[in-house]
Amino acid sequence: MLEVDKDRARHAVQPQHAFLVTLKVNGEEHRLNVDARTTLLDALRDRLHLTGTKKGCGLGQCGACTIIVDGRRVVSCLTLAVMNQGKEITTIEGLANGALHPVQQAFIEHDAFQCGYCTPGQIMSAVGLIQEGRTRSDDEIRENMSGNLCRCGAYTNIVDAIKDAIAHGLDPREAMTQAVEAIAQDAGREA
Amino acid sequence: MRYFQPATLDEALAIRRGNDVVPLAGATDVYPARAGRRAWGDPTHKDVLDLSRIEALRGIEDRGDHVRIGALATWTDLIRADLPPLFDGMKRAAREVGGVQVQNRGTVVGNACTASPAGDGIPNLLALDAAFEIEGPSPRLVPAEAFFTGYRATACGPHDIVAAIRIPKREGRGHFVKLGARRYLVISIAMVAAALETDAAGRIVSARIAVGACSAAAGRLPLLEAALPGAPLTDAPALVEPRHLAHLTPIDDIRASAGYRMAAALALVGDALADLSRPAARVA
């Protein structure tokens, strides 16, 4: 039995204040001792130093901390590190594969930001949205991006960038595959 | 703060019996609620019972005469589930709970157990005659009307866990309308859920209508429900009267005044019925 599994078996019924968790981030496994109260966002930023994911409101309202967990976009401020043991986590750092991810490229080409603070969350949310395929109209894109606030008001250009990323060769079904492959290749390079 | 993370419902129930814990499923509400009551280190905080590892609580299942929504089923699971038109209102509510990132983690059952007056799922559960599967020292099935007992209060006791919600499958269509200060990502000022069955001639056979965010706990409108059967659906919006909502007790708060809430609820009930009288526009 792995040490982590033993630890898990023990705290199945015995409460703990701190946990040894394995977080699979961008294809790499990290083992961390975390306080049970640690959000996934704080673990990523403060423990793994992946500061691309931004902390905005900390209350699930702004979407700046959006990441993808097991293929679905979530706000990392409203989930605890200990709840994400063993799940596949993708952050903005895991998106580019040598060249920028098509959504990143489209955001630059369409000037889809001003200050840039919400941008990693917008991009991760857009990648999730394109994979969900709910992008049949501007209204549908807007509805499904409503969890990401941009206080500079770059919304028009964000919608344009998302449409462009879809139009220029990013097959919705491949959006995630491409991200996952990028991660796998990165992991291969490091190994 | 101690944190329990059991793998089975039996373990979770044993923990619940022996400890003062707050159950947690999607965790999208527990953090903001606690942050609002000072930091997590506040010694008055209860320990946490994390249910998210209990596989048996996942999923939405068609059980012939009812649909069973497991305690870990998310709003996204509900949006993606293949369900009859009766569930259209419930699906509309699912799309209005936070953004997609919250819909992917927040659960239908958690929303009900939080029992906020403004919980978007709750009027739908009332209108759909949902029943709560409560596990604990005395397992029981509690109708939604008896489950929501007051402001953030439910019939789920300190040693109980809600394992699922059952919604009976019936004829008819469901609908949901919500008023907030803006279109998306907003807490309701008032909301209305309706489930209506009509005959071949377009007359109302049965109506179940509930209003949320206008009283300590969302509630049905029995006077209106009694007035509607027999009437043509197209006439229904004009049959809504202020007296049908007179038992509601809206409050003044940061989002709206009581008077505005009452006026909004009246208009929303009419809007919901008008929407239902138009040809079905399926959502989700």
C-alpha cells in the first residue's frame, strides 16, 4: 500500500487537521502536506508557486482562479486541496506547448484584455467552454462565460477571441486533447 | 478544525452520529459562508464531513416512476441529464446558479440543505413535489414542503445525511423565472418555479407554483394552485391576483425592499405562466 493510500485509509474515519495529498498538476505529481482548510488555489500559488492562476475575490464570484479539473472548469478558490487528491489538474501554465495554445494566441490577437489580471481565468474558462461545445452564438458564449468578470470591460474582444479560436482550426473536441498533449510532451521533455 | 473524508455512507453516518460536523459535498457555499463569519480558524466552526469521496452518492438516475438526484450530483450533471419537460424549470435554475465553474462543482442537494431563502433550486423542488431521502438513526422520506422548515433550517437532523432527492415523474412542463440585479451571476431578488399539466384542449389540469426569496423559506401558492385548474392556460397570467401571494413575508435588504420583492414576485408568477402558454422552447 502506498504511503498516501495508507494515510487515506486512516483518515477515512479518523479526522485530521492536515493531510498528505498528491496533486497532479499539468502532468506532474506533487506531494504536499496541507492543512485541511487550504484551498486548491492557495496550494497552487503558495506551495507550488504556480502563480499564473490569480486570486481575485476568493468567494467564487470573479472566475480569476478558473482551472480545469478532470476535464471540467472549476473555480479553484472554492475547492479544497484535499478534495482534489489524484485528479488531473490543468492550469494556465500547462496550456502552451512551445507555441501558445490557440486560445492564448487569439486573446493576444484580439486584444482581449487590458490589465490582464482576469486573463488566465478567462482563457482557462474559454478552453473549457470550447470543449463543452456551447458556443453556437455570441449570446451562448456570453452566458457560458458569465462566471468570469473583467473589470476593464474587455468582454467584446473576449467573445471575438473565442470565436476566432474556434474558427481558426481549434476543433471544440480537440481543445482539451491539445492541452493534455502539450502537458504530456512537456512532461516528456523534463523526464 | 478537524476534517473527515469517509469513503462510504455508513462511515459518514457513524461520523455524523459521534461528532458535531457540517457535511460538505461540492464545497461551493461552505467557504464563502465561513469567510463571512471570520477566518476559518474561528473556534466556533464545526468540524467538516467531506462526502465527496462517497461514490454511491453520485449521479442522476431514472427509476421509472421517479428521478433520483444523488447527494453529489452537480448542477452540470442536471443540465446534461436527459430528462422530460417537467424538469425544464429545474434545468433553467441550474443554469442560473453561479457561473459554469460553480455549476461544475455545486450540488443540487447541497443547495437544498443550505436552505437559503434565495436558493435557486428550492422553489423547483417544491413545485415538483420532491422528496428527500434522509439517512440516519431513523431513515425516512420527507416531502419538500416538510423539509424546508424555516430560514436556513431543514428537517435534516444533526445525525442525518440527505442521500438523495426523488422527483416523481408526471405529465406536464416545468418552468423557472428569476429576477436579479443583472442577468447572470447574481443572487435572486425573487423567483418563481411552476409545474403545469394541461389537457388536449389547453386547459389546466393541475398547477404547482412556488415562490422563493420572498419569505424565510420558499413556499407554494395554494390559493393560486386551487384557482387555476379548468382555466385555459392562455388565460392563466390574468388570473393571478395579489391575494394569492398575501401569505408571503418578503424582507427589506441590500438587494431589494419588501414592497419591490412582492411586486416582482407577482409579475414573475404571471411571466412564468405566460412563458408556459407559449410553445415549448426547450432549454439546455
